[in-house]
Amino acid sequence: MRARCWLVAATLVVLPEAVSAQGIAGRFTIAAQIGTQSEVSGNMLQSAQGTLFDQPISIDSKRYRDVYAPALRLQGLFGYGVGERTEVVAKAGWYKADATRLVAGTLAGEELVVGFEPYSYEEVGIEVAFRYYLSTQGRLKSYIAPVGGVRFLHEILVAFSAQAAGSSIQNVPFSQKGAVAVFGADIGFTFDLGEHFLIGVDTGIRYQGPAKQYDYLLGLTQIDDSDGRWTAPVVAVVGLKF
């Protein structure tokens, strides 16, 4: 009788683990991701010297991280396990960041302030990743993945003002609305809460091509020759497997 009780108890302990530690082959995943994105490198504003309002102007280069602070990133994910350790994943994302007005040079020897519009920068994107899982037997599953896709950017305008010099110019076309390629890599993990539910963390690195410039200000056309942009998204994951 005692041996039978031990057998039942052992079965109750092992069974949830066996149910929870599901593989990925032939299974679908739907997940929501929420987090942020850090600007790693790349110049948004390039340095230049010339004239504006018949006055000498000097503009300093500014990085994306100088202009945009980390903000909200939302993503939806759909995946399918094509093998014991491999999964194809499609992601749709939305990102929003607020711009900061900053000193970026001089106009007629006076401090020049630069601001970008719209103040709230937004972009949407689509990515496809091919995940390789380092282990799929336990509840904790870690992976690496190459990623490629496209992001759709809003038009950006720029404003220059030098209050001490009594000069300003608003709504100068800076970069055009359009699509740019993006590629990079992900690392992350998921943890099975049961047969169907999971949580996790996903991060990585992205390179995003530069937006097409306007070259609007004659003699200062190089200011909008933006670099490509390196970013690092970090998101928490809540999902469902079936």
C-alpha cells in the first residue's frame, strides 16, 4: 500500500513537468511583446558649415540617441516549429519615441537650437526570424535567430532657431516618408507555464538603413545625409502555443 502511494505521488510530480516540457516541432505560437528600444549608434544630423539668412552657420553632428530617448515598442508574433530545434517567426511591430530639442551649433556666432517634427516619432515594421533553439526538452528554451525585414518611416521636418540672433526657420523638410530595410539577430528565451502558455524575454541588435533625404537647404544639403541606425530592442513576451 505504501509503495502504491509513493508511485501515485511520483506520478503527480513528474506529470506536470512532462506536460509542460513540450517540444516545438509542428506547433504554432502566438505572442504579444512589449518593451523598449535603445539607440546604439549612427548620426541623424550630420555636421556642415554654410550660410543661412546671409549669416554664417555651423551645425554639429548629432546621434540618434541624442535626439530620441528609449520609448515604447509593441510587437505581435506568429511562429511555427518546422523542426525539433527550429522555428520560423513573423513579427509586426510599432515603435514610438519623443524627440528632444538640442543645441547643435551656431548661427552668426549665437547658440543654434535644433528641433525635429513630429515631436513623437513613430514607425511600423515587419520582420521574419529563423530561430534555432539550443534546447527544447525542458520548460526553459533559449534561442538565437537571424532577422530580416522592413520598417516604414514617417516624414521628418527640422526647425532651426537662434534667439540671440533673432532668426528661426520652421518645418524644413529633412527626411522623406518611406520604407527601409532592417536586419540583425535575436537572442532570447521562453519558459513554459504549462502545455499552452509561455512567458519570455527577447532582445537583439538591428541595423536599419537610412531614410531618403530631401536636400532642401542649398549649401547645407549634407546635414540630412543620415547614417544607418543601430538599435537594440528589448521586450517581454507573453504567448500561447497550440
